[in-house]
Amino acid sequence: MNHDEPIMISAMQHYVFCQRQCALIHIEQIWKENRLTAEGRIMHERVHEEGDETRGNVKIARGVPLRSLRLGVVGVADVVEFHKIEKNLWQPFPVEYKRGKPKFDHCDAVQLCVQAICLEEMLASSVPKGAIFYGKTRRRTDVIFDDALRYETEEISKKVRRLIDSGITPPPIYKKQCESCSLIGECMPKKLEKNVSVKNYMKRIIEII
């Protein structure tokens, strides 16, 4: 991959969820859909198809293209609400749609935060918070873009860049979340992790001898 080529915002979410998944998708260009990913795709398509609208003091834009030259990322925001603060002054508020429920890690928050960073750069406007709408709970979860989350997000963008530039797919580490991954058949985490473990064991034995 050309270092000057931007990385996808989705790659950062993939990286936090699983570095191997990120590499399989964005290095090896492997993708396979299952029921969960299909439901998520359909949700995104429906959101984008609804079109822009205005509700009182809120303007709603859907399928908004994003980019950050500083981080070298591009992507699309599901929804960006513009909340009227005063005359001719609107506060951007990104909203990401997810089919499931809140996750145990920061992968969704990081994905939303990088959208905020893109909007700040593109619009020269501060974006202090946003929200994630989860289809399973039918509720929004507010996300505050504090210094800690912004730092984590920028560091992850650098790590994703290094991973993709390396062209090397990390070895598998089996976790419970692997069972819901659409790439489990291509990744083969249980089988390959066992093989990698045996290989490392034999290597250590040889070094001792």
C-alpha cells in the first residue's frame, strides 16, 4: 500500500476489534458476509437512503463524506446532525449506527471520534460529542470526545497505518468474539493458533538444546 494513500476509517474500528481481522480485510482484501454483517449493511443503507432533513433547530445530513489530511483517513459518516447554537452557528454532532449492542471495547467510540476529528478539520468547528445508535437496544449512547479518547484515536490511526504499510497479517488469537466474525472460516483462529503455538514450542526446545 502506498503510504500516501488514505486508510479507511472503518479500518480503525476493525483494528481495535481484532488486528488480524483488520489485516485480512485491508491488507489481504478478504471479505465475507454473514447474517450479522448483512444486517449491519442493510441498516447503513437504509440510514443513508433517508436523505437530508431539518427538524426544528437540527439539520440532519446523511451519508456525509469525511477526510482528515492530518491523520490520512477517509470514510463516510452515517449521520451528522447540525444543532443550532445561535443565528448562523451550527454545532456538528456525528451519529454512527450499529446493528448490535454496546461493545466491551472502544472500537465504536474510536470510529466515532475519528469522524469528529475529520469534521473539525473539514469545517473548522469544534465537535465535543456525538452518539452511537445501537439497533439491538434501540437507544443512543452518547460519546464525549475527551483528551483521552482523542489521544487513543490518533495513536490507533498511526498503528493501523504501520500495520497496513507492513503488509504482514498478525497470527490468530482465538477469543469468544471470533465466533460472530464473518471471517472465521478464512481466519481459522483455533486451528492456526494451535499450529503457531506448536511451532513456537518447538522453536524454544531447539534453542534450549
